[in-house]
Amino acid sequence: MSKHRSPETVLAVEHHRALQSWLNDSGEDALRRFKAAHDPDFTLVDVEGARRDLSQLEDLLDGVGGSMPGLVIDITEVTLLAESGDLKLVRWTETHQGVGEPRIRIATAALRNDRWLSVHETFTQA
């Protein structure tokens, strides 16, 4: 029996699968899929508190393809917090493992028309 996955779970898992693929082996198709999933007004507040717009994120990603072979990004506990019109607010737990010590973060994202508008990430305890 297959477990039903919400549309938000599918979006988060597929998005991070593309990122993982890019970081593992620098597959250009994965990077194109990852970039295309973002709203033009995208912003990221990363775990260090740095704020990046879409152009800054793309510049950062362009230089790291294939830099983390073996990285696995696991997305769990995806929760739709709110939805109104074309906007959704989603939270999930994200675990990076396979490269160094596992790192766990909680992320909250706003999506517009199922494209990533804003993401805020915070490290948490294992």
C-alpha cells in the first residue's frame, strides 16, 4: 500500500531531489529544474542569517555542482501551515547526511503558484 503524499510534500521532496542531484554530480538538468522552480521575487534567509535573492542563489549554486558527492537530503514532516489564493505557507524538516556529520534544519517557505517565493532555514538539534 502506498502512502499518500500531499502536493506540498511532493513539491518539497522533488525540489530538494534536484538540488541533491546537482550537488552530487553536477547534472545540468537538475540545476535547470531547481532554478526554474523559483518565483522571480525569491528570497532565502539561510541558516547563518544571510539573505539572498534569486540571482545571488543562482550564482552560488553555479559554482558548487558536484561538490558534495554522497549527499542525501531527506525531507520529512511537511506541513501546510496556511493557504490563501495562490499563496501557501509550508514548513518541513530537512536532514543533510552522507557528507560529514548529519545536519538538521527546519525550513519555512512561502510559495506563489507552487513556485518558491521565500525560504527561511534554521539549524536545529539532532
